[in-house]
Amino acid sequence: MNQKMGRASIKPERPVYILNSASIVGTKEAEGPLGLLFDRVGENDMFGCKTWEEAESALQKEAVGMALDKAGVSPEEVSFVFAGDLLGQSMATSFGISSYQIPLFGVYGACSTCGEALALGAISIAGGFADKVVSVTSSHFASAEKEFRFPLEYGNQRPLSASWTVTGSGAFVLGSDMFCAGGKARAKITGMTVGKVVDYGLKDSMNMGACMAPAAASTLEQHFADFAVSPREYDKIITGDLGKVGQRVLIDLLRDRGYDISEQHMDCGLEIYDGESQDTHAGGSGCGCSAVTLSAYILKQLQEENWKKVLFMPTGALLSKTSFNEGMSVPGIAHGVVIETAS
Amino acid sequence: MNQKMGRASIKPERPVYILNSASIVGTKEAEGPLGLLFDRVGENDMFGCKTWEEAESALQKEAVGMALDKAGVSPEEVSFVFAGDLLGQSMATSFGISSYQIPLFGVYGACSTCGEALALGAISIAGGFADKVVSVTSSHFASAEKEFRFPLEYGNQRPLSASWTVTGSGAFVLGSDMFCAGGKARAKITGMTVGKVVDYGLKDSMNMGACMAPAAASTLEQHFADFAVSPREYDKIITGDLGKVGQRVLIDLLRDRGYDISEQHMDCGLEIYDGESQDTHAGGSGCGCSAVTLSAYILKQLQEENWKKVLFMPTGALLSKTSFNEGMSVPGIAHGVVIETAS
């Protein structure tokens, strides 16, 4: 039996395997500390397209194609794709994955979408509704700046609390068996904690780390309670894109609630760039940030058994150009996925 | 065992019950043919809020609150809410359902989102991951025009193929048992067919019916094949918001493929307004259109056993202001949900 662990958490009866995965990034990400680990790097950030939005679609298409190739799985074998991005009406997804003609569940959770797509993919497999699914998310620095902030041509100044949207896409082929044509699975999903919208009333879209940290704290606290574990259960507790400011807020919030995660905590946004030399301020962000870091770096550590078990928890800031301009707050959301070495 | 029926279709081992539901609409919808059936009508389309976007959030909040009340279910009993809308970054959802503090899966499938939210809700229950979930979608005429088209103040002319976005929200409480505190379930979900992105290259955002009809035809053809049924299996085959033009295209496309659905076909967009007297041209549309029609009208017919079994298939047009302005096509998507009388 699949198990409900409290209201928000789930433990599938049998693990769901991450059969394989792939990442594609832009030039800035390739120049960062994880640069050599990504599967593919664009020559420039247009990726052969005419617009930034098309470029982001191309990222999703490439990532899914590579992940399927590496897993030795054809698009026809995939029941569903769970996909999302940050653009209005998820346009990168609609145009990015349409050529595969796989039934689509579009998902949106801002930068937490990678966690949501993995959780729903795992649910559909663990529930017996699919043998194989694909989860994919993307972001693009230029399309995101256009969508949320100022035209790049303004050369707007960025405060030190601002993050830099990652240009990249990560795709994951999930399956019910540990082996596929492409070999042994990279890792397995053994639990999930689904996040709520948490709103502390913060309104600064240039400090998304602080806006999202309360949501990360809420999901983490719920997770520890539902699974009756402490932070030590995990080799790493990995948030998506809290960055420097958000990391400090998260660790403080959890300390107040009796949990010390300072040893285990890692943030994808702090791993992907060298903040000092790359001028990325608080760190990386975007739907692609946690996805490419999971595919290129985290799964590698699990595969090589440097880590045995991690909690992967992408974080999302729920804002739009309109909500910001209308003076609304920026609530956060975070979804946690437990990922372990495959065997 | 939950059953996969072909790649895109699913048959849960045990039905998932629609325990109860609720609808709230604006004044124009209340003046239409279904006007007396809706649970609540706003005095005006601001619903006591300062912006159209906040008004749309209020719609979701009200619809979920009423549906929970009618089902006799508290927010704490609900494992997940599957929710979406048409606004950029799903803002109506983020601010609409946050006060319930239910773990959230945000979903996006344009006007097909109601079908997607019901399908994923049913999957999470049939898979044993939740006892009760809520599925909710909304749209608002004024927030949608602002998001996708021209400022209302322009008084832009609308071609006859254009549809009118429904102001409204429909919420559904799903559960694993036929009975709840609020009494017997209104209906049950017994199957699903998940749609693919279908792109015929059409670019006219003022003729979304024609853009979506090929997706509806694709999902229907897949559904008939996967479940080995003919159109006669259903008392009604109900699309979301194809409107007058899209209905004609759908019936023709399916006739070419050997299926005659002209007797069974019904479109929520054609039911909700009186096109002649209400000047709504091709019909109603939006995430709220199929949701409020399902809650107020379709479930009533099933409950009264005027109909025994329907295929509810909301249709979505995948476009954004940006994709339209960049000259992209308007692909479609449609998700089918089989709904039957509860007993």
C-alpha cells in the first residue's frame, strides 16, 4: 500500500526510479563551478532560435530528448510528461514538448515546479497509472527578466539580494523498474512532502530568497514531523534557489523551531554560480536552477554513493508582473522529494 | 489494480467520488440560461475587491469554501488542492486558496485546467495518496481580457468567432467513499484520458474554438480507442468552450475519422450564455466556464439520473500575450474525464 504520512506527505509502497536525466544550460552556467557536469551547453543563449521564449522551449525539447536517449526510452513508451516553466501561461512548455506527442500535465509552482513535477510523476507511477513518465522544467535569464522585471536594455541595477535566473532545463525519466534499456537507474524517489502557500507579507521581488524561506521552513518542519526524522536523516537537505539571504533566514527560522540544518543544508542557487567572480549577487534561481543541479550534480553524488539520501526541496516565489504592480505580497511554496541511491 | 488503458488513458480500480461541489459566477452568467442553478452570484464583478485579479482570487476562495461546507469537510481533512487559472503565474490561485492552508499542486492547461485538476485529483485518491482532495479553477472576464487581449477601455471590436470569458469558479471535493458528512456523493469519476498538445498552426486568438477543436478531436479519438467504446457509450460528450465555430470543426473532424458525435455533443460555452440576447458571439470560455457548468448543471443532471454517464472534456488554447505577439501559433489541449451517476 502507498502510505499517507500525515496530511501533506506520501511514502510510495515501492520506490519510483529516476531512470536517467539530462541537463542543458547557457554559457554563464557553463562557466560556473558545475560547468563541466552539464550534458550540453548552448553556443549562445539564443540556442539557434529567434526569440528568448523560443530558446527556452528549445531547452526543454533538448533536455527531454537527451534524457530519453540516455534512458534508452522512446517517447511512445512515456505515458505522461509533467512540465512547467516561469513564463506566462507556461509557454516554454507548450511549445517545447509538443513535438514528442506525449500526454501532458502542465504544472506551475514558480521555481518549486521541479519538485512538483517529480512528485506528481512519482504519484502517477506509484499509483499504477503509468510505467514511465518524464518530468521537466526550464528557465531562461532573458525570458524571465522580460516576464517579471525590466527590459534588459534598461541596464537596471540589481540589489545584492537579487538572484540571477538560470538559463537551463533539466529533464528526468521516471519509471517503476530499477533497470531500463539505458542501464541501472540513477536514483530512487522514496517520499514526498507537498508544500502550502506561505505568505509572510514580504513584497520585495528583488529579495525572493527571504520571500521563499518561510515556505521552505514550513515544508521542512512538516516533513520532519510526518516522517518522524531529524535533519541527520539526510546527507544533504537541498533547497532550490534561496540564495545567500534566504539560506540564512531558513536556518534561523528552523533553529527557532528546534531544528538545526546548518550542517546538511545546501542550496542549488549557491552551487551553480561563483557569486564573487560571476556577479550573480544572492545566487541562481528559476525553474531550471534546481532541475539542472539535480541532474548534473546531485544525482551524480547519489550514483557515486558519496551521498545516500537527500531531501530535494525546490522553492518558489509566487509573484507575477501584475501582482507585483498591484502591490501584492510575494508568498512562497516549497515541495520536498526524498531521493536515495538506487540500490 | 488501477488500470492503464493504452498510454493516455486510466481506469481507477475503484471510482473516485465527487462528494460535493460549488459554483460562483458574475452577473452576466447569472443572467444566462443556467443562471438560477449557480450557488452564488456576485453583486458586481469586483466581488468586494480592489482589482480584477483579487476578485478572481475571491471567486476561488468562495467556491472552495462553499464546496467544503456542502460536503461537510473541513480544510484540515483535505490532503491536496489541485488548482489553476488563466492569469500569468496562476496568481488567482496563489492568493485565492492560500488561506485554507491545504498543500497545493498548481496546474496549468489553459481552459482545460478543470479537467486536468479533476484527473490529477482522482489519480492521487485512486493511488491511495489522499482520502480527500479539492480541485478548483477560475476565470474572470476582465482579468482575462487584460491578460490576453486589449484594455477594456479601448472598446475593441470582437469578431463573431471570439468567445466571452466566464467570470466564475467551480470547486469540487473528491473522495474515496461514496458518503461524507454532507451526504451521498454527487457523482463518480471512473476514467480519464490525458490530452497531448495538438497544433494545427492556427494563429487567430479571436477564434480559439477552431484552435482547440483539433485537440478535442485527438483526445476523443484516443479515448474511444483506449476504452473500446463508441460515442453512444455516453449520454453526453461535453467539451469546455469550443463555442459555435469549434463545435462545427470538432464534429467534422471526428466524422472524417469515423465517429459521429453530433447527437451526444454539448459544449459548456454554448450552454452558459444566450448568444443572441447576451452578445457573447461564439460562446463562453475560460477555466471557470466548464467548472461552473459541471458543478451547477452537469452534476445535477447526473444526480437526478437524467444522464447516467458523460465524458467531460474541457479544452484549452495554449497562448500568451507574448506568444501571440511573437507570431506563434495557438495549439490546443483537451483532457477527458468520465463521470457517472454515483450509485
